[in-house]
Amino acid sequence: MELEEMKSLWNDMSQKVDQQKVLTDKLIIDLTQERYENKLRHISIPETIAALICFAVVIYLISNFGLLDVWYLQLSGAITIISCLILPILSLKSIQQMKAINISKNTYKESLTKYAKGETRFMLLQKISFYVSFLVLILSVIAFSKIMKGIDVFTVTEKLNWLVPSGIGVLYIFTQWVLKKYKKATTSANNILKELEL
Amino acid sequence: MHTKKEFIQDIKENEGIIYKVTRIYSNNTEDQNDLYQEIVYQLWKSYNSFKGNSKISTWMYRIALNTAISNLKKEKRRGSQVSIDNLLLNQMNEVDTVMVERITLLYAHIKELSIVERGIILLHLEGKNYDEIATITGFTTTNIGTRLARIKQKLKTQIKK
């Protein structure tokens, strides 16, 4: 297929597409309304549930903080509380950044730049969130074990013997996966930025 | 203030633009339908910002392309959709099989281009001149010329393969 042939084929296709009036008034209205409802659903449910879980954890830990009687248990509890307050805020902020493109005002070039920069920031945040979440998971297990079962995991050496190596193993596997994903997404975003500069 | 009736009329007159943009930025029918719906929604949302300073089609290209870009990073968590599967397929119903194959090949070549280049080649194939492409995309007219020359060269190499 030659380039001129490509253009002529495009024209033929355009004519056919233009002739076929398939959108009805009702369908257009349905498309806009259904989308609006979907958007409300998407924004509210996952983020609200995640934030509620985090805040429930914070309230539970604060109200039982007195049961954490050793400094390292208190430190685990405090870090878990702070992280559970910060992570939902970071999550909401990243969602706001994803919506930064002004569809009606931006040009194609501006949208691409914002997309590529937003993607890089978002992936960095994802990477940080992953490590923080993993740390919070470990720290919350320590704090919850003490509060709910009265167990200080640092004194249960036989459990630590297999818990620590398996924890490191899981962390290693997930880290490799996250890094691979991060590298791929940022390379693609950086390529767009480079191309825009040409 | 535009009315719903005017919006419907404008969409109906330019529905081909939405179809073509969705086709070059989607990899399957599901994604295409999702993008199609998103573009119609964004056009509706931005409709009152259209002051009539440019052609309605120019404004639609801008919204459609921006929506396609902003849709690239969205997670694929979809809710229910209005069923438009048949709608998109119907666009080609009356076209013969050979033409469908050639069009599929044409889109395949376009999709091999980068995200940046796809929008520019689309506007070029749509018969827009350098100035119009520059207005819609935000690149300078000279830059559009350079980019198109590069794209043509790239397509030539691809097609020869």
C-alpha cells in the first residue's frame, strides 16, 4: 500500500462512515448520562472504602494504644497510624493529578506533555506507596498481634525464624515486579517527552 | 448557551470523527467503545465552552484527541456501558470485505506510529492543512511539516516491509 493509496483509502472510508448515520438522539443522551453515572460510581466506591478502612485502623490503634507497652511496639503503632492517615491523601492527590488534563482548553501537545509527566509522577508515587504499604503491613501485624492477642512478635523467636525469611522472599518477588512495571511505564512516558522536544 | 438539540445535531453531523479517533487509539472493541463513550461525554461536558470561533469539527478533533490521551492512563475499571458494540461494527457494514481488510491494514500501519504521531497523521489524512493541524495540536506549522515528513518516511519503510 503506497502513501497516496493510503490517503485515497482513508477518504473512501471517511465517506462511508459519514454516510452511515448510526447515532440516534436517544443513544447520544444515553452515552452522556451513563458515563456521568459511571464516573460518580468510580470515584466514590474504591477510594471511599480504602479511606474508611484506613481511618478505622487509625481509630482502633489510637483507642488501644495503651496496650503497646514497649517502645518498639509503640513505634510500630505510631508509624502505622501516620501512614494510614497519609496514604489515602496521597491516593486522592494522585487521582487529582490524573485528571489534570483540561480536555477543552489544552492542545494535543499540552495534553501529551501533561500525560507523560503525570504518568512519571504517578508511577513514582505507586513505587513509593508499594514500599510504604509493605512496611505498614509488617508494622500493623506487630501492633495488632500485641493488641488483639497480647503477643510481642519480637519475643516469639521460633515464629520469627520462618516469618522473616518468607517476608524477605515475598518482598523480593514483588519488588522485581514493581520495578519492571515502573521502568516500562516511565520509559514510555520519557520517550513521549523526548519526542515532543524534537 | 447551547441546547441539547444543537449538541445532538452537531454530534450526528460529525460522528465519523469520533469513530476514527477511537479506532487509532484503541486496541480492541471494548477499549474503543469505552473511549467512544468517554469522547461523547467530554464533548457534552465541554459543549458550552465552544464559542464558535472555529469550525465545530476543529473543536471536536481537539476534544476527541485530548480525551484519547487522557484515557491512555486510566485504569481499566469500567462500569456498565451503553451497548455500542454493534454501532461501531455497523460503520463498516456496507463496505466490501476487501475494503475492510485494506482498512484494517491501514489502521495497523497507523498504530505502529508513536502516540504523538498518530494524532498528526490522522489530521493529515483528514485533509487538514499544516495551519489547521498546528491550531489543533499546538505544534508550530514548521514543526508539523518536519513531523509529517518524518511520519511519511516511517510509513514508507513500514509499508515496504
